[in-house]
Amino acid sequence: MGVFSTASKAAMAAAVPSPNTMQTVFDETPEGTERTRVARLGEYFSAPLSALDGAGVDLVTWFEANFPHPKILGAQPLPGAARAFWSSRTAYAKWREVVHRRIRTTLGLVEAQKAVRARVDAWTPFLSLLESLSKDHGPVHPGTFGAIRSLSDRARTAELDPLDLTPDQVPAFLEALPVHERGSSMTALKALDRLKRFPQIAGHLPSDYDTAYLLPPSRSVVPKEIRRKIAEMVKVARFDHSTYDDVSESCTENFNEQTAQTYHAAFVTLARAAKESGQVDLASLDSLSPLFKKKNRIEAIRSLIDRAETDAGFSLRTAADYVRIVAQIGEANGFKMKGWRRSLKKNPALKEGHAAGEKMSPKNQEFCERLIHNPSDVRTFLRQHVLYQERAQDILATDKPIPKEKLRTARRLATCAAFSTLEIRGAGLRKGSALAAQCEGAQQNFFRKTSGGKKLFELRLARKDMKGGYVEMPPIHVRDDKYCGYEVLDWYLTTARPLFDYANPEFCEKEKFARATHLFVAEKSARPLGGATFYNWMIRSSAEIGLPMFPHNFRHGFATLLLARSWSNRGRAAAYLGCSVGVLDTYYGWIDKRQKLEEVQDLLAEAMSGL
């Protein structure tokens, strides 16, 4: 067993040849197409390949810094986007993969990796076991096995065996890795923590293997019993028990399941803040009442405000929302929450956060402003359902078996095509409302219909499925005479949706699985497609057509286009989005102000021309 030391890092560095230039990489690339891709670096930098030497670092580090992996880029523009250097995100990914591999081959890193994998050490039987458990629908998912194998490559290079994966050794090992490798390694380590329940796997790991130390300080562990008590409180607040009907044994919902999850997250954050401030010991709590005490309220709110100042993913708006949620749920469970309400009204930081919630975020406003001033973006925005469909159809237009990765791409694009159709040709729905649609089963609310000789799809949304349950939408129709809306959905249902195993009748019958009833299906179960998964799919697919956006940008985009035409369209926009005119006034008032300023400028210009 070894340790990850400065000496071992120096040994690895010595094993890697000194940095060459991209001309060397070009000369050692035998295949013509790959040589062309390497040569494009000269075009990109407008310099000869011999001048591209890594700028003081090795070529791999230099290349990864200038051309990040698409997963790292996310929805950000591609390198060279201003020059439209890449025809698509897919073209960039393929080019990057080839050039990255050719650089690593020239530097001897590919052979070094092969040598590492050829070793016979403590990882050898462990990987053999994991590989056997990943076959024939075994307990280890093939993707998880691949991640653990990549982890083993890095661990072997650092002279770490599986039994060395301890809190004493792993942090230094992770710190020495590049950022993207560090993240994937942590994911693999956590996967091993889940798999250790199998004795044959646990036998290869330290006896006390636990990855809790990998959680950052802001993610202190909240005991399961506390989470259960939180869930009970949220459940009590979710239903209006005064409306209980003993015949149906049901009562009115105050908010839906998705909102309940947000409320649960707010309380978990409160519990963490209480633990970290030293006010309570979560492990010894018999009830949650100590969380609402004055001292804990003060320390918890301070903790939320401090987090908003240091955590880019947590804002004052979120802090204010969490305090409001705690007050709401606490009151519903019979606790006195006047102090929490008072802090929400009086604390300057929380007041600022509440005010931020009353207007559009800068990120969303930037998207809307770009849409207003760029006609080509408007065309892409309104035609994207067709653009996604065309890309998916290009992949499926073959008589040969479709590779697994391309099939996943077709599913992603087809899902985005159908979702976009509901948004563009139906109504501006929130992501959760659209993903909840069911096209089969007892809860079906998406139907294929005929009216007056015209074919259409109809989506009916219950009031409880709208945000807050405040607005009830009329039936939403996607007709066959309006810009490919019906056609795209028909294609999705008949051709694309069956590409998902659990929406495929033949697969379900053969494997004796229940068929999915939701319109949008998860890839690995009959459950509805997860919101986080679709969020990532939408970011990736929209970037590929040149208009990076998030699912919620549909609503903002529609409202912006309508109101930019005329502020008098507020009623139409409110009906389309299923919200009130007052909400539009609050979030989109900047459009009205801009229009008024431009009107004044026009009047002044007319006055000046008459002088």
C-alpha cells in the first residue's frame, strides 16, 4: 500500500515526455481526417502549429484550458462562438475528443494509462468483481463501473489501493487532481459507499469506509429521523384539513408535491444552520420545536445571510423565501412564528431578498433583452420544436442499429421537441406542470382529439398542478393547422416516445414491466422524467441550435415578445402564462419603462427636427 506524496507526483511528471508543439502532434497523427482536425488549431489561433507549445505548461493542460469539455461549458458559448468557428456543439465535442486524444498519445499518456490498467495489484480483483456485477442487469450500473474504473486509474497512478481510500489519504489525492477529474472521482467514491452494502464489495474497502467527510461544511448531515419529522410537518401544512370529506377520504391541497419538496429543503437548511451554530444537537432532538426558539431563529437567519454572501448558488432571495416557508409551515403546525415574520419584515438583508423576488433576475432579463433585439434569435426561439425534431430524425434515419449514445441523443432531442411544442404551440407552462402530463392510465390528462374535422391534442391541468394552486388553466389545445405543433407531438408519441424502454409496449411485455403513463418518460424506469434531467437536456439541446436557454425561459420569452409589441398585451400574456396581470407588471415593468423612454426620445427628436 502506498501514499500519495510529492515524490510520487514527481515520478509521474518524470514519466511524461516534455511538452512538444502541436506541430509534433500533427506529424505523429497518421490518419488524414484526424490530421485535419489537429490542423484546425492553427486556424483557431491564426498561428503556425509549431508556435503552439502550451504557453509554459504541458499541452494537455493548455488544451483543456482553452477548449473545455462540453459538460464543463454547460450552457456557456463555445470557444470561438463570436466567429461561429464550430457548426454545432456536437461538431465541437467530436473535434475536441480527437485532438485531446492525439495530444495525449503524443505525450505518451495513452500508453501510460494502458500500462496502469495492465498492472496486477489490489485493484485487479476488485475491478473484475465490479465488472461481473455490472453485466446482465446486475447491481452495479455499467456507467458506475466505468466511473470507478477511471477512479482506479487515478488511484493507481497515486499508488493508492482500494484499502487506502480513507479520510487520511483521499483528500490529498483529490486535491492533486484537475477540477473536472476531482468531481468525477468524488462521484465514484460516493457510488462505492452505496455499493458497500454488498459484502463481496465491502471486502475490498476499508472496514469503516464512509464518504460523509466529502460533504462540504455547508452540507452537514441531517439525521434521517429529523428529515422524517420535517416531512410530517410539511405534510400537515400541505392539506387543508377543514375541507376533509369522509366519503372520498380526501381534502384540498394547499400546495402540490413539487412545492412540498422545496419546503422540505428549506427546513433541512434550517436544521443544518441550527447544528452548525451550536444551538441544538440534531441527534438528540425529540421534536422540532427547539428549531423555532428565539436564539436559533437569530443564528439560523444569520447563517442564511452569511451563506448568501459566500455561496454563488444561494441568494438573499432564497434566504428570504426559506424564512417565509419556515414561518408558514410552523404556523400550520401550531407554533408561534411572530418572531420569524417580524425578521422577514424588519431585517434589511431579508427585505432586500424579498424585493429581489419581486422582479426578474438579471440572468433572465439578459435573455429577454437579447431576444427583443435579435430577430434571428426570435425565429430560432419560435421554431426550436421543429429544429430539435429534425436533429432527432437525422439520427434515426438509418437502417443500421443505432449506437447507444446516439439513441440517447435522439431521446433527448425528441423530448425537447415535444416539450417545446407544448410551450410554443400550447401555453407557457412551468416545467413541473408539463412534466406531470400523463397520456395513459387512470390519471390521463393529455388526449388526442378531433373537433370539426380538425385533429388536435388537448392537455388539461388541474388547479393543484399550477404553481401555488392559485390559477386554473382552461384546456390547452395544440392544433394540426398551426406551425407543426400537432405533427411534432404525433411524431413524438408514435416514433420517439417508444424509444424509451418503459414506454415501449414490446419491451414492457417481454420483460413483464409496467408501462409508463407519463408523456415524458425516464430513461431507466416507468417514472416520469426528472426535472433535473430535463433541465440539463434543455440546456444542452438549446445550445446546439445556437440559443442557450433554460426551461423557464419559455415563459419569459413569450411574455417579452408579447409585451415588447405592445404593453396593452398584458391580458393576453397573463392568460397564456396562467398568471395575473399584476405579476406581469411586477416582473416585466422594465419593458414598459423602456418603451416610454424610447417614446420620449422619439418625441424629442421630432421637436428638434422642427427647430
